[in-house]
Amino acid sequence: MSYAVKELFLTLQGEGAQAGRAAVFCRFAGCNLWSGREEDRADAVCRFCDTDFVGADAGKFADADDLARAIAALWPKGKPGRPYVIFTGGEPLLQLDEALTSAMHVLGFEVGVETNGTQSRPPGINWLCVSPKAGAPLLLTEGDELKLIYPQDGAEPELYTGMAFRNFFLQAMDGPRQTENIRAAAAYCQENPLWRFSLQMHKVVGLR
């Protein structure tokens, strides 16, 4: 299988339980909930995405080993700490497969995934973060982390509290009402201690 990749870069994870951890981000091109083009946003299932995932700007990789080597080349050499890659998108599970997770493990990497939860998961994922979207069927109902963008009509936190996730995060929706959304998310977490408040740290400090 070949892979179309929008971006490959080393940064710090900015959200959720792994916030602050160094990671290579592999952003796949394409998503099943929005084309990524502004002219299609009003009719998309997910209308609030703030990520550019259109086009294979970082390249099209012929096979899993080819992409795994490109990812490993970005990791600091000879330093303590287990290498970590996060597959994201768009929707990474449209492309991520067992061949690629296995290739990453051979190179010593821990594999994280950030997904909308509408696709099945391949074996070999070490950290699964699911971010449900209102109006989209949720196939993945267990994992390491559920990260809910808040507020979403039709995706209220109460719908997910019984699911088998180790961590539950509420993250304020970006956009013109961000300040109001931050206050609402923080208030909800205070009143519902299952949920933890998540900020996009990378935006605060100016990282990719």
C-alpha cells in the first residue's frame, strides 16, 4: 500500500494526556468527514476543522518501510526517551495499516493515533485518541483517550461517559467564540470531574 502524506514534522504534542511530549507528527492527506476545501465546509459532517490536510505536500510513499524511514529520520539521534510518532489527519485510519505500525515498531517507535473514530483500527497502535464528531457514526468506543471538541450540538459529553476510555478530555472549540467556549468547557469539567480540561498548548506557545 502507498501513503499520501500532507506533513511530516517533529514537535511537541499540544493536547490531551500526552501534552508536552516530543513526537513526530505524520499528517495524512484526506478525510471522510470533509473534503478540506472551504467551498464544501457548509455541507460537511465536520464543519469546524482548523487543519489543512489537502494534498500530499510531504510526498507519496511507496510502502510502509519507505514512510517509516522518513519518520525515523526526523527523530533526535542518540538521545534518551522512546521515539514516538503520532498519525493524524484528516483521518489517519483511512490509510494507516498494520504494515506501517509494524514498520514503526521495528524502528523502536511507539505509535499514537488521533482519529474521528469512524474507521476500524489496525493492530499495533499504542495510544489511541478518539475525537467524536456530531453526525458521524462512532465505531471506536474504547481507547486511551476521548477528546471531545466542545460545544457540539448532537455530541454532548453525556453521550460518551459510559464508554471504555482511560481519559476523557473536553477541549474548547476554536473560532470566533473561543473565549466563551473555554469558559463553558472549564465550567463543565468543574461540575463533571470525569472530564479533564484540555487546551491547545501548541497554539499558545506558537508551535506547529
